[in-house]
Amino acid sequence: MSVLPEGFPPAARIKDLKARVGQEVSLQGWLYNMRSKGKLAFLLVRDGSGICQCVAFSGDVPPEVFERAKSLTQETALVLRGAARADERAPGGVEIGIKDLRVVQQGPEFPIGPKEHGPDFLLGNRHLWLRSRKQAAIARVRHQVKRAIQDFFDEDGFVQVDAPIFTPSACEGTTNLFELDYFDEGKAYLTQSGQLYMEAAAMALGRVYCFGPTFRAERSKTRRHLTEFWMVEPEVAYLDLDGIMALAERFVGRIVAQCLDRCREDFKELERDTSKLEKVVPPFPRVSYDDAAAILKRKGVEFTWGDDFGAPQETAISEEFDRPVMVHRYPADVKAFYMKRDPADPRLALCVDVIAPEGCGEIIGGGQRADDLAYLEGQIAKHNLPKAAFEWYLDLRRYGSVPHGGFGLGLERTTAWLCGIEHIRETIAFPRMLYRIYP
């Protein structure tokens, strides 16, 4: 059953209007803004795919339709019909000359008006803030990042394998887990990462990845952290650190190129300087941890060898390059228990972080996994992890163990970098943070 009023032509989406110039169409959407002047009413209408200027002229419509158009409140749901005509001054280059307009629902004054609002107010009204032009543009970029991720792995022969959300053990330490009671099985945790399960899948399928939500109970309030975020984690059998870095730079290069191709209008809405993104092509610079530490020393940035890099250090390192930089071979003591040691220097792990430019921080962390059973058993004991919970993981070293590795890319940090926005909270529809779980 059609929701269009009788006599209305088939509905068109705003993003497709250029192909409908000269035709009569219907639009189904919401009023974004309205201004009237004499015998003219200018309605900016959005439908999720874009914004269109729709013009009501008192001489072209019945008096009641013209009065209706002038009385609409922001975010009124409406359906209109009219002629699509080219106008380069209008958003998208097309406007609609209104012939009829019907109100689906008209509410009171919209809470978010054309004025400055504080972040607490906007986050508390996130369900409505999503309707703004900037937030809609960010959502569309995020969609294209996800699409590029899946396109890349599909074309590269990977199999997507879904990792569990509930896990019986920690993947990267026990201090930042969300713990819960799991029926009669005792304690369970919300996943920090699907990586351990991808290692099992890689031994079966060779090239795999998982893509889904992960959870970190870090008491962090920085602009780079969420308690619930999405991560994509590829894992590949018979892959060493050099291969992992080559895969990571091809992967990031593809995401950026595909988004540049498909998100031009959204980047324009976000006032993103895309010339910086156009420089993001492989190969990426590869810098050892020691060389990165030397950069920090030269720049006078406070740092002690053996520590992990925080936001100030990552920003200082990234300022030296016009594209993502790959920092490899960190001290093993600051990395996860499953990282393989560097045979040339056992103090170091065969790992890599990819740090995005423009102060956006780490977007990828990964490395080669320890493939020796005795070493991994020692690591589990050293970190006081429950061996029984990891017996299945140790089986991967008992039966057909091979060199292998992979990485995790954070969807929200990557989207924030591509969009050129400062805070990660705007990159997901309903952010979960230390002091926010509403709406």
C-alpha cells in the first residue's frame, strides 16, 4: 500500500534528482529549514540522501497549500510534489517547484535550533542531533569506510568469520574488561577483541577477518576513546611482520581511495581538506620504535624508552610525515602476551602500530603471533592468566602451528581521521563513554 497521497507521482530520492530534471516528482522527507518572503516560501527538505530546496509560489498552489508551507515547524514530516528543475544556486544543483504539499506530522518547536549548543546537550539529544547535516555526512562516510573494508577483504580472498561477544577469558589483560555472570559457567566477559578466535579460523581457512563491536572498560575520557567501538581484525596464516605491514598499508590506502571517490559531497559538507587524504598512498614510512624515540628526543617531547606511546608522542611522531607512519618493534613488555619476540633482539616484539597523520593517533595495532607452545605457556603463567581458559588457544600451537599474524583497525578512529573531526564520539550513532549510556 502506497504512503503517497492519491494523484502524487512516484517518489524520488534527493540524491537522484539530477536525473529527474524536467519531470514531476514526489519527495518524502522532513523540513530542515524554511524562510518566506512575500509570495514565496523556500523550504529546505531532507530525506536522508541529501537536502533539496523546494519553492512554493503563491500563484502556483492553492492558498491553503501556500499558508501550510509557511506555517511548518522544523522537522515537520511532509510529502510534496512538484517539478524538478536545474538551478546551480540550489543545494545539489536541483530545486523543486512545489505544486502540492501534505503534512504527515507536525510537532512543537524542535529542541536543536540554528544556534550553538553544548556537547552535553547535543549528546543527550543524540537521537535528534543525528538529523543535522554534519552528523548525517559523518554517518555516510562511516558507511563507506565499512563498505571499503569489506570490499578489500572480499577481493583479497578473505573469509569473514564472526567472533563471539561473550568470552571466557581476557585477550589483552584483565584490567579493562566488562565482567558478567554467565549462567552456571561462572564469569564471562564482553570481548576486547576477536583476534584469538581469528587465529583459530586462520588455521582452518588461511585468510580470515572478523568485524564487529568490542568493549573496553577503560576509565578514559579522552577524545580518542569509547567503551564500545567497532573493530575489523584480519588474521593470516604463513605471514610474518613484513607481510603484515604490507597488508596494512594496502588496506588503509584502499579505504582512503574508495572514500575519496564516493564521499566527495560529504567531505565538502564537513569542510574536510581532502588534499591531505590524497597523499595517503602506499608505501607508508616504516619507523622502528628506537627511531621513533629518537624523533621524540629531537623534538623535546617527554618520553622514557620502554614506555608505550601516548597521544602526545603519537602526535609528535605523525607530524613528521604526510601519510600514516608504521612504527614497528616495540618493547615486548608493553605489548600483549601473545606477541612473538624479535629473534634479533628478544627485548622487542614483532609488532606494528599505524599512526594516522593530523594528530589522529593509532588506527591499527597488530603483529606476528607467538607460534611456539612452550613460550606461550610461559607467557600465560607470567601474566597470571588462567591456563584452563586458554587450552583451546594452546591447541593451535600443538596441532599444525605456523607463523601467522594480523592486526585490528578501529572503525571510529579511522572515520574520525577521514572526516577531520576532533572527537571520536561523533563517528558512531549512539556513543558509549565513561559517563554516558543515554540515549
